[in-house]
Amino acid sequence: MKLAVRILGSDAAPPVVFLGSLGSTIDMWGPQVEVLDGELRVLLMDHRGHGATDTPPGPYTIADLGGDVLETLDDLGIERVHLVGLSLGAMTAMWLAAEHPERVAGTMLLSTSAFIPDAGWEDRAATVRQRGMDAIATMVVSRWLTPRWSEAHLDARDRLAAMVASIDPEGYANCCGAIATMDLRPQLAGIDVPCVVVVGRDDPNTPPEHAEVIAAGIPAASLELIDGAHFCNWDNAAVVNDIIRRHVRA
């Protein structure tokens, strides 16, 4: 299926697809868009069941999400892109780099894992189906940001919580299922495109040891450990933006 997409920047600039986390819309890339859209061709995509993209019946897999990106790129007539993904978006980017390297110029994997067992995905899916997204929005955002940054940026914290609350519960639940059934570890060695793995020191969702597994498994990967939590693109935006610039221009 084709994804909702917003395109910014010049057609002459390198195309960079931004793929967001579970429970997000393209608005999660605000700190990047406000400084990068004049430098890159930015393609912001909402996963299925998120934001402005439709919610097809489940269950979903990471391969389904990757196939959505390919179909969207085909519809746009774009052959090869850089991929910037965070969490679920980076899982999708890993799958694309492993299965369709001819479409991927490079990957930047933020705050992610190749395998997250026993993380309560079924319980979380059941919660949002029964009680709606408001039931988890505050909890989710509390794990995205460091407490210090969150307290200093209450408006941003509240905007992110409203973003989570806006997600279709069924789309969210089905994407929980995609993560629960995911194991990308066997595919890491086959990824031969340039890759940088970025993780915040204080990320409680996908801590540094998860990033270390990915960086060790991908032959062309480098690892950057930075300050920040799961949404390091918010609580350490300047550093993340600089890494994106360096990676795309390499």
C-alpha cells in the first residue's frame, strides 16, 4: 500500500526518507525538518495505521512496512534513497537495506533494535484496543525523553503526547505485533550499504547494548553513542542533525 508522504526541499538535493517510531506521525521529525529541508530532499512518511496513512487489516510484519515504503517510492518515481529511521522506522530501514540494497544509498538507524523479545507487546496492543491511545500516551512519551529535557520543554512533551493519542489504536496494535514477531539479527551480516547506528545513553526502550548488536552485525556500520533518550532527535536534535548531514554527504 502507498503511504501518506510529505516532500520538502529541492528535487536536486539527495532524497532522504524519514521513517518514524511506533506511535508517531511525520510530526516527530519537526526538529529535523526545521533545519534540513533547505539542504536535503526530505520525504516524510507515515507508517500504515499511523498519521494520514490508512489502516489495513492486520496482522502486520516488518516486511509489510518495508513493502509499503517501496510501493510509495515506486509511485513517486524515486529509485534510490537514504533512509533515516527511528525505532520502528529503523527496523523497517534495516529490512529494506537487507532485502533491497539496490534501493538504499545508506541508512541511519536511531534508537532501535534488531530483536526485542518479551516486551509486553501483546498487553500493550490489548490495552489500546480496549481503552484507546489516551491510556498509554503519557507513559510512552515519558520513555521517549530524558526527564530533565522533558521538564524544560513542557510544550514539546505535550505535543508529543497529543501525537501519540491521535494514532489509530488498531494501526498501533498491529504494529506492536510486527515488532513482537521481528528478528532481524540473521539479516544484519547481509547489509552492505553504509550505515550509522545512533543511540542515546539514557534510552530505556532500546538501550545501547541493542545498538551494539546491530553495529557489530553490519559490516559497514559505525556506532555513535550520544546524550539523550529514545527520541534523541528531540532531546539532542543538534547532534542528530549533524550526523544526518555527515552521513548523507559522505
